[in-house]
Amino acid sequence: MEDICFRWVGINSHFIGHVVTGLILLDKYVPNPPLDYILVDTINGMRLFQRKHIVKAGPDLILWKDILERKLPQAAFALDTEKVIFNMRAPVLPRGKKYHVVFLYGHETKEKTFSDNLIGELQGSMHKYICHKLQEEIYPSKGYLHGRLEAIKESAYTVIVLTNSILKGIFYHSELLTALENTRVLPLKIEDCSISKALQEVHMIDIDSKKYDWRKKLTAALRGHAPYLPFKKTDHIFFFHNDVDKKTVDAMIQRLEYPRFDLRVLSSGRDFKKDVSLRDNIKMCVEASAITVPVLSRVFVKKDWPAHEKDLAEYSPVIFPFILEKCETPDSLKGFMVFDSTRQTETWFNTWKETLINCLKSEKNNFT
């Protein structure tokens, strides 16, 4: 994820202590900016604490009205002509994962110090990643190796700090195999060493490379492809479907939640609570999700949609209908952008996934 630069377009002559109010103009459009961000003075490298209120102003820009507090003399405040950086926070954790990233490294002082410093950066206020230092954990109830492998499975990414030391570790091959099967692996080379065959097809980051900034490359990789969630949303998509279609929908969800995409998904067939009414289950899932996807099949259109159409209109979700099989599209959905899988080729999933992500970013198709 590249840094997004934005600049001051005006500062009110209104100082109260060390507080200044102004407007910030983004150099590029960001449809779903995260709630939290850090402003960094790129000249002095100083971080600023902030609170923000979003004000949309036209299709190509966003104006953010911020109250910035900086513990410096007023005379030192000169950001009106300088650029600052929009730093993205860690993405939402994929469903079923406890950590954003687990670190594998050897026992030499060099790699331990390097890993500790990097973990400190990622866990800091700028990124807020949830990291797991495998080398320092003890798993007495599970057994040492089993506990380590479970920790890897609970992580979205595995950063392998490549040195000669780690390649000689007695558990390295078991841990590497588990990481490759359950996470996205990011080899981070900090010294000259041989590369195992299993890692030769995985893109490696070399901290000594002159071709790129390895820190930016690492954080961009950790950021992944899933769009940021809008304010107060915990999941990207809610699939509303009939139980007859559960097997097909579950297969789609499995692919969307796969580490390559990391989308958080709710579905009526998997995530509805048994002790909650159907209407309240729908309401909770709609309110938690950025997009609601009605899965249109003959049974759903005949039974489920007429029963809950008014409820959905009341909750005003962003809606993106998915046509699973040939059926009559309800009149209330005919004006919406829909995806018709019955008209697609065998590669329809990739086309649909890209369209779905674009829909997440655009926040169009509100259903009222």
C-alpha cells in the first residue's frame, strides 16, 4: 500500500495553547479512509496526534477538518506549505486469525535484535499490528512444537527472518511447511544465506536491496488486498441466501476468506444465532457488514426476498445482488448493479471478486 500524500489548503488564525484548526486536501481520492491515522511531518519526522471529522466535498477529493495538538511552540508550526503522510493502519484480522503476523527467527543476537525492533515498529501507534514472537513463547499444555505450529496457523502472515542460523533450526522445516499451508509467507533476508527450495517461488524481501525501500515493501505486503472497513463495520460482506443454496455459498465464502483475499464474511447459513429471531439476525448482519449480497435463486426469490424485503429497506444497506441461477429478478432490485453468474464463463469467480471489491470501495447501490 503506497503512502497517500495530502497537503494543507488553509489554516485558521485560531490558536488555543498549542491547538490549531485547519483543512487537509488529499492528493488522491480515498473512498473508505480508516478511522485512525497518523500525520507525520516529513521534514522534521515528528508525529502529530489528531482527531478527525470527515466532510465529503465532490467526487474527486475529501476535505478533512482536523484539530491537531502538537506540544511545540506556536512559532514552530509550519505545516501549511509542507506535505504530510497518510499512514495506513493494520487491516482488520481475517476471520479465525488471532495475529496479523508471526515472526520466525533464529537464536543469534543479530536476528533477535532485528526482529524485536521490527515488531516494535509494527505494534506501535503508526501501524498497530498484532504480532507474535514465536521464539519467546512457551506452550507447556500443548507440547513445544505443537504449540508453535498452532500459533502459526492462528496468524495471517509469517515473516521468516532469513539467516544461516534459522535454516539450521530443528523445527524449521515443519514450521515452514505449516506456514506455507496456512498463511502468507514473507521471507525477509537480513544476511547472505542459502534459500530452501520451498521458498524459491515465494517473493523475498532483501533489506540490503538498493532497488526498493524494504520497510515500505514489507508493510505493503502485510496490508494485503482487502479494502478498509467503513466506520462501525466489522465485516466486508453479508450473504443472505436460502438454506438450499448453502453448499454453493459456503464454497464462495471459503475462497473469499482465503488468505489471498482476507475478506471478512457473514452468511445467513453460517453466522445466524439460534437464540435470536430471524429478523434480528438479519439486522445484526446488515449493520455489521459493508455490503449485503442477496443470493438470488428460484427458492430465495419466491420465499426469502418477499418476506424480508421491507426489513432490508429499513436498514438501508449497500446492496449487491448475486444471481446464482436463472430466475426472475425482483422488481425492487432491477435498478441495481447485479452480478449474473449464469452468464459468465468458468472464470466468473475472479471477475465477480474484482467487481465485489470495487463495490466495497465505491459504497454505491444503497437499498432504501
